[in-house]
Amino acid sequence: MLSPLARWLFSIAGWRLAGPVPTVPKSIWVVAPHTTNWDFLVGVGARAATRVWIQYLAKSSLFTWYAGWLFRALGGKPVYRDKSNNLVDAIVNVLNENERLHVCIAPEGTRSDVGKLKTGFYYIALKASVPLVLTGFDWPRKLVILSEPIYMTGNYEQDMLPVYQFFSQVHGKKKQWLTDWEKTGIIPIPTTSRSQSV
């Protein structure tokens, strides 16, 4: 699963890991900033360098008989949803059903500028009692920076403060969600369950 070639390409391209590689059995890897399509290749290289099999979750309909093998080979894991189960709860179920599982989520959701983060990663970590591993893509220094595992308590503003502080230290492009916080110190608090988007 973990390709020596990917590790070599990551290194030969001048990229390095910074920070501790977590030893916890399950976690949510929160990746930012997402600014370019090249982030995917950097992420594949970083995953190989950590020697941790970090997966991504996708709707089960993508895992067809003819394409499912490719999505699985790239680290995809199907999520099965029904009318009574939203995506956050579906992902929580997947985490609860596995003894070991590391999942990557990019809460900005797009390469474009965004004024706020999607909060699904927070509620997944809280409901599944798994930590966040903050993962900063520092393009100017060619570093993938990792945080210690951070557990959520249910106090959103308090829990999210180290998230904002961590990504504020990552060099390179900063999106509006982060520059607004740097100017005001205010962390927007979600008000409804609809904000729990992934």
C-alpha cells in the first residue's frame, strides 16, 4: 500500500515532513490550505513518508464493479448512507466499525478562497472520539507539517482555537477564514446541524 516510489518522489522533489507522526490507531487528518491540484500528489507522497495508510471516504455509489478497485487502490473507502443517516453520522459509523482507520479531510472543500471552514471533520472527531491530526501544506518551505493528535471536547470555540493557531503558522497562501481570525480573533460558531458538512 505504501509505495517506496512515492516516498522517493516526495523526497526528490524537495519535500519533507515536520512534526510527529501519530501512533494512534484512528484519526482525522485535517489538511489545509488546499490551493492547487498538486496538493493531491504532495499528499500521496506525504502519506508514503509517514508510513501511515491514510484513506479518504467517498459515497458508495462510486465503488462500482469496474471502478471500485481503483478508488480502493488510491485509499478510498465507501460510505453507505440512507435517509436516516447524514454523511457525518455515516462516517462516524465507518470509524466505529474499524479498529484502525485514518481519514483525510480538506475542510476548505475547494481550492478557491473560502470565508469559513466546513465543520463536518469536527463533529466526526467528536462523535467518534478520535483525534484530529492537523496537516499543513507549507508550499514556500516544501514542508508537510503535522500536529500532535488533538481530541475534541464539545466546546467548539475552545477546541478550534489550536486549529486556527496551527494553520496560522503555515507559510504560503492564507484564505479568508484564517485571515479573518488573525484580524479579529473570532472563531465563527456553527448554529445548526446543517453546518455539519464535510
